Amino acid sequence: MLERTLAAEGYAVSSVADGGGALAAIERSLPDLLILDVRMPGLDGLAVARRIRRKGLPVPILFLTARDAVSDRVEGFDAGGDDYLVKPFAMAELLVRVRALLRRGLVVDETLAYRDLRLDRHLRRAWRGGREIELTDREAALLELLLRSPGVVVSRSRALSEVWAQSAATSNVVDRYVAYLRRKLGDPPLIETVRGVGFRLSR
């Protein structure tokens, strides 16, 4: 019924039967909104939400449940939920909450690209020429900084302030991470050193 109602409102809807199916579906394609029943076979909705948040996925999550105690709501929000709707509910209220979450979750395209290199800023995943590149959080943050200003020299001091922020890192760490990125990105080289200044994406 829920699937039919949402589809009638113009939403593209995909449904699964259990928590494992939800995680598998999200791996294939990240939705704009996830509606999770708290009590599902196998992994329950709370466990699914926790795994999604541990992966850093930004999808808004709406919980549906018959449990209405304050402690249940707190547990839902602590698990990573954005909203919590208690059964039985009016379909009109669910649609209002869906619209509100989608407005809140609207983001611009999170993919940065340069030549044959792409970086998904939210997922911290990169691809070059169709090859996926595994990056640490620091490597992804440094690559994002370079991609935001293609052709512009990024100084070591700027990299330290934006990527290493509150840490006591020195300029040497920037050089080390640039070397890591060069090795992972492969040939032809995409990052060049501007002597005495910093680094930029090759022109």
C-alpha cells in the first residue's frame, strides 16, 4: 500500500523485504530517501540505519514503528534516523514528512571531475578512467581541495588548515600525502609540484 501510494505521488519507489535486502539495494544505488520499518526480518531497521551511518552515507532516514515510547524515539534518532512516524499513521502525514525530508536532503551534484578523474565528495570514492581508487579520508579531502580549484596552486599552508585543521601536522605531511595520491592515481601524472609554493592539478 505504501509503495503504491508513493508511486501515485510521482516518486520512483523500490521496496525490499528485509534489512539485508535494504543494504544490498543501497549498495547498488543510493536513494534520495529511505523509509525503514523498525521491525524487519533479519537485520532490523535500527541496525540497517547504524550500518548506513557508519559508512558515512547521507541519505535521509524515516522510521516507521508501532513503538511510541520516548526511549524508542531516542533510540531511533541515535541510530541515525531523521524522522520517526508511529503506526497507525495517516498517509497524508507520511507524505508531508517525506516532502520535508527530501527538501532537507536536497544537495547539489557531489561529484567533482577533472579530465578522466572523478571524486564523489560524500562517499569519498574516486575513479580514474573507470578504475576505482581506494582513498583514506585524508587523501580524499586533499584530492577534493585540488579538484575544487583545478589549475590553481594550493599552498601547503592552505592544505594544512583545510585538511588537517586542528592537528599538529607539519608541511611535510602534505608532501607525503601528495605522494600517496600520485601513486594511487597512476599515469599520466595529474598532480604537479610548483616549487616553493605548493601543488596543483596538471594543466
